[in-house]
Amino acid sequence: MIETPSYADALRILGCKDTRLVKVIGLASAAERTGWALSGGPQLSGGLRDLRDAIVAYGEDVVRRLPELRAGVDRHTRTRRLAAAHAAVVVSAYFEALGEAKLPFTLDRLDRGEQVSRVVPAAERFTRLVAELLLERLPTPEPHVPYADTRAAVERAYLRMSECLAAYVSGLSLWDELPVDDQLRLPRLLADGPPAHALRIYDEDYRSLALDSHEFGVRSLVTEPPPPATALSRVAWLLAELAPPRAGDRPMIHRVRMAANALDQPLLVVGKLPEDVYLPLLGEGYLSPRCRVAELTQESTPAQRGWWEGQRMLADTEAFLVGHLTSLRATQVPLLVLGEPGSGKTKLTEVLAARLARSEFLPIRVELGGVRARASVTEQIEQAVAEVLGEEVAYADLVAAADGAMPVILLDGMDELVAGAAARYDYLERVREFQAREAAAGRPVAVIVTSRTVVADRVRFPDGLIALELRPFDDDQVRQWLDVWDQANRALLARRDLTPLPPEAALAHGEMARQPLLLLLLALYDAGGNALQRDHGPLGRARLYEVLLRDYTERETGGAHRAAIDQELVLLGAVALSMLARGSQVITDEQLERDVPALCRGGEDEPDDDVEPGGWARKATERFFFVRRRGHAFLHATFGEFLVAWITMYALRDLDRRRRLAGDEPLAIVQAVDDDLLYAVTSHSCLAERTPTVGFILELLAEVPSAVRARCADLLTGLLRRALHERTRRHFTRFRPVRLTMTRRLAAYSANLALLIVCASEQPVAVSALLGGPDHLERWSTLTHLWKGELGQEGWNGLVTALAARRVVVDGREDVMLGGGTGHDGEHDGMGDVITAIATGHDPRHRRLLDLLLRALGAGEVLPFGQRVALIEELLRTAGVRSPALYRALGALWYEEGADRTVLRPLLRTLLDDPGDRMATWEQLVKAGIPEPALWEIQQAALLAGD
């Protein structure tokens, strides 16, 4: 949880000048730390009545002086003072209600008691009460929490205070003077009276705070959806209400702010724009997103789309962003922004940075794909700043030059670090540590991190982490964006007798029209000839990307033939493959000059004298699909993923074409299939490293006739059986983006062959048919061990998901089925080799997947009871699994209706066998719901069996 102020903290932050109040709380705090005897407790004077009067008076003073407290200080100081003012109001409301409550005694009478039960001095007991009432952390309004929830948290704090007061009274001499009926009624009177009245006072005081400080209104009183807006325009308006725009920055800070102001740039900043359309500016064409919000815990599963459906939809995303940046949480833990590819994560950081550029914040965007992946957070920020300023500047010096403007670091693309070679699974924790260090040094900093949703289950979540999920456009947003497109392009398109894309034609494509990037691509494609308006049939993402690339290339080359366009796409595919092999989405000119000709010259080793130095890099990247980021990057990562899928399919078609041309000639029968291009394309990385790549392959294969797919699957099967055999001569040997061992390349090639076979087959594929022979399972095991050992975590995890392997028994013969996701009888059997592979992994990613699996088994929604027990038995036997999820699964099985508990006893006995972990295991099992008598019985039976 984040650190919120207590009442004692509030007095310190606000500089309370009431010496009596400060002294009482100071003594209570000292007694809490060192004990009554060492704290000077006997010096304490006064009582509850005096304390009540002082607290109420100070609360009224805080509300009255709030404008003064907000003025003339920096952003973080103002945030801390507002949180302290809220804490003062919370406590003041309770004590005001306490003085007016109808109790069987007055506060004056309560203070006159001299003796207490168990011979505890009254002063010491009063000091303990002060500590319990005023040293506990208090709720504070936050933008992701509705006001009703904040109010409920305040009510719980009031109930706790009443419980402490009831315990205090029961130890005073006054208690014995009360009638028995009053003694019995007092806890209820304290629970019902002061809290309810205090809440009414709190509501009034909060409204006063909100009137004097817009931060409170932004955080908790925003309940109505705002009017449609573009480019987070209300963020600028709300920030201007909180504090006037800054003026007179130092030159270095002015340059940083100017670099962040990109609202006058096109929606897509690329090397070469289409000449026949106008791209709206970022300030015109970026729509404020819809979002869901949640506070993440270790049990959260934000990578699953269904999990988000149960989270709260934000009524006003812009107000949330302003509220978050002006909250205590912002400087204690990062804000995580998740979204699907093309959902607008990067554009959100660009627009937000632009809106913050003229405020009391200092925005700094860091494209994580363009900085050193293994560098510290501070070094990554300094590297991004050096790119802007053209010189290296220490982060501490930059903050000092900002003159109190609070930095907001926008770390864009965490998935680049998680899914790449760096494997920064602890990155969010490192960010939080960076914030803690900076706060300790007096340089508080807010951080926002963006990432693809799919990698959210591969990172650890710091306590208190808030996540936003960017939602697809709704129908109104689609219409609003297309209206902007219409205004920008109607006149241009009319010159070619065309019209802008209407909403009805776009919405016919379902989800594709609801992702901002895909909607823009649909509009661009339609602008070529109104193709979408003529044909309202479904258009898949792969088909959209291909026709967009082909149409643009055709226009740029003056109507080239299909073969020439294919050559251009092969060129782009070579760039994408080079990026994938390096685990990066940015590539340099030097790398392109080495890699692209090695794949695009037809496999020849001789240099191409017709291309001037630097010509290959320029030829590959001087087009609409690239942006500059310390090198070259695709307009969007999904372009690269599509092109990897496309060039893979091109190589597969080339393989089929060569085999058909060979025909049935005698020499062709004994010759090996020429798979050199396919090997060059698929032997550097596992295609399943990037989940969208597999999806694109499936879409492209769906357009291939069944007979051709079957023929390709047969060819690939033959190649897989010989994949690990030596080949003495190959072409394309100069295409080596990275230096890999032969075993690594053979692992990638054989894994990709298996993946392509499963993708090309219309039915699940049996390993026995894939590998042949009586030893197919042994050969399969050899392959899977090779893959797991060589492909790396991303490749192996992706392959596990894509192949969907499971063990089956058909006619008494054991086999493994690939693809389809269900057993031969249509039911999940849950006993797959994949499960064992996950269970035996020692990586956090494997452990998290295992926990999710065990949680599903405990719920028992799919597998029969017996199969779930058998699976847990296998996990215990083969992997020695011990985790909270395992204990919870066993507890759920124990209490399942109709459960056969006799089959669970051997498993529980196995868990209790280790004397070193027995007590901890015992506690976990009891916590999971296994009765202690049952565990005791199992343990005694084990001891008797041992005797």
C-alpha cells in the first residue's frame, strides 16, 4: 500500500502552531516508539475534552487557510499539504461528532477518572488512546477510487476510533460507575453515533476543500462522462486551474519542454507520407481514450482480457490522469498503462507530454526500444535526454535546473524489455526503487509506464501499483475520428472522385475499426480507391496490412507488376527478420547494409556492385512504413510481425513451387527438397516469440486452398524428420543477423517447422504421424528438450502456447496431439507434456503459469475430480511443486461436493513428509481449508506406518 499521512504527519506537514496539540501527539508518538517509562509520559496533562477542542479548532483553521497553504509552493509540496489537510479534516470531523454524541457520560466526566483496571495509570492509558486515534494512517482521495469508496474507507477509520474509545472507557474507574445496561449499550452507541455524524460533517468539509482546491474535485467528485474531446485538451484545462502555466524556464529545460510538444506533428511521423492524403495532426486526430482501472496485486491477471471486464470503467480518463499526477501515489509507485497493439499507448504518452509541457510538471519521454535495455532507469532517462539536447546531462542536474517543476517520466514500451533479450521482469520494481531514491534525495518524480497487455503476466507488480487498460473505440468514437478524417481529406479525395471512409463502412469490420491504428490504416486503404465502400465483406488484419503495403508500393513504383511488388515486400521482410533475430525493434544502417543484401540477392555470396554504399539501407527504409528512433523502426511493431509472417509464407510458397516444378523426374525423387530460403528465414528465431506473428501466419494460411496447405504440410513434415541432419551446402549463408551456434539454429528451424505444420493442418496433428516410426515419442522428447534448452524463455513459452500439446491414448497406444486444444474425444484431459514442461521450469514466468493452472484446477470448472487429482499428483511427483496455489487447489478439492477424500490423503501425506517444512506446510494447508483433525490423523497414520 502507498504511504498516506496520519494525523500526526498532517500536523508536521502543515506546520501546526498549537503547542498543546503538538506536545500531546509528540508524547504519544514517543511512548509508541520507546514505551511509557522512557517517553516522559508523566508530564502529559489535559484530557480528551481538551484534545477534542484543539483538534476541532485546528480542523476549522485548516479549511479556512487552505488557499494560503496551496500558494507559493512546488507541485509535490502542494500535494503533500492537501493530503495533510484532508487527514486533519477526517479526524476533526470525528472529534466534533464525539463531543455532540449522546453517551451515558460527558467527556469532562471521562477525564476525571483517576484509577484504571489492572493498576495502569490513567495518563498512560490516555497516551495509548491518543496513539491509537492519531498515529494511524488515514484514507486519502485518489482518482481511481470513487468518492463513495473513499467515504467508506473514512467510515471504517471512524469505526476503528470508536472501538479504541470503547476499550479505553472500559478500563477507567468510570466504567464501574455505569449501570450494566449502559455498559452493554456503550460499544453500539459509539459505533452508531459518532461515525454517522462524523461522516455528515466530513461530507460538508470535503465540499469546502473541493471548492478551494480543484485537486479534490478532480480526484473524487468526477462521476459524469465528459464531453467528447481530442488530444487530452481537458488535461491542459484542468492543470491550468490547479496552477498557472510556468514561464521563464532555463534554456535547457525550455528545450526539453519544446521537444515534448508534438501536437502540431502528424498522427504518424514517418519518413515519407502518402502524397494523396492528409494525415490529421496529433492535436486534431488523437481522441481521449476510454479506460478501465485497477489496483494490481500478485493475484491479479491483467494479461487476460476477461479479467479486465470486472474492473471499473473510468468516467473521465483525463480527470483521472490529472488526479493521479497530483496525488501522493504518483511519486511512490509507477502508473502502468496497458493496451493491445495499435491501441494508442505511445500516442497517449506523446499527447500527455505535450499537455504537461506548459504546466508545473516537466515531461520526459523515454522510448524504451531505443535505449539500453539493461541500463538502470536513471541511465535510460539520461540517454533519452541526451538524444533531445545533443549533450549528456546528469538527471540530478536536469531536475535542479527545472526550478521545482516535478518530473513526469513517460517510459514507453516496457514490453520491449520484457519480451526481448534483457528479460527485465523486475522492471516495475526497479522503477519504484528509482522513485524512492529520488524522493529521499528531495527530488520526487512521477512515472508512467506503457506496455502491451500480453506481457503483463511476465512482470512483478509492486505494492500499490495502479494499471489502466486502454479500451477499444466505441461507435461514437469511431464516428468522431472519421469526422476528423473527413474534414481533413474530403477536398483532396474529391480530386480523384473519391469520398472519405463513412462510419458504416468502417464499423462493418468490427473490432478492426475500434483500434486507433487499425482505423487509421482502414481509412488510408480506402483512400486509395474507396475499396472498403464498395465491398463491405470482412477484412482480416493480415489482409489489411498486405493490401496496404501492396497498394502503397504499387503507387510508389508507378504500377509495378506483382513480382516487383513481391520483391519490395521481401526487402521489408528481410528488415523485419533482422530485427526479430536481434530481439530489437530498432535497426541501424550498418546492420541493414550487412543483412538485407544477404537475403535479397537470391543467395549469392558475391557482392552486388550495382548498389552504391548505403543504398540497401536507404532502399529499405525510405518509405511510409518506417520512423527514426536512433536507427530505423517500423511505424508500428505489428508491421514487423506481419512482415515476418509474410516472408515466412513467401518462403513456404517458394518451397512448394520448387517441388512442383521438379515434378516426378527420377532425379527429383532422390534429390533433397530445396529449403534454403525457408531455412534462412526461420532458423534464427522462433516465430512464436511474438504472438501476433503466429496469428498473421494463420490468417495468411486461411487464404490458401486446402489442397495446397496439405501439400505444404507434407513437405514440411519431411523436412522436420531430417531437420537435425547435416546439410553440406546451403545458399543465403551470409544472412546472419546474429552469431548463433548450429544447435541454436537447428532448434529454431525444427521448432518453426513443427509450428508451420500445425498451422497448415486443418486438424490436430499426431506426433506419431509427424515423426513416424515406433520411437516417435522418444524423438519428440529429444526435440522438445532441444527447443527448451536453446530457444530461450520467450521462444519456448510462445511455442508451448502455440503448439497446444497434450498426451492422448488411442487404442492403448500413447501419443501426443498438437494443435486444436482438445483431446481426441473433444474434452480437455489436462495431462499434457506442456503441463509438465511448465511445472519443471524454475523461471518466474513458469511459476506464475503453474499458479494460474492450479487455481483453475481448484475451481474445478473443466476437469473431472479424478483427473484434477491425478494432475496434482503428477506435479508433485515430477516437479516437487510447493506453492500457495497448490494448497488452495487441494483445499477446494477437499470440500468439493461428492469428493473422494481418500484419494487426497496420499497427496497430503506426501506434502507432510518433509520434517523441515512440515510446520509451514501444515499452516498453509489449514489456511487453505483442510481440517486440522484430518491432517493430524494423516500424520499419525504415517508415523504408525513408519514404526
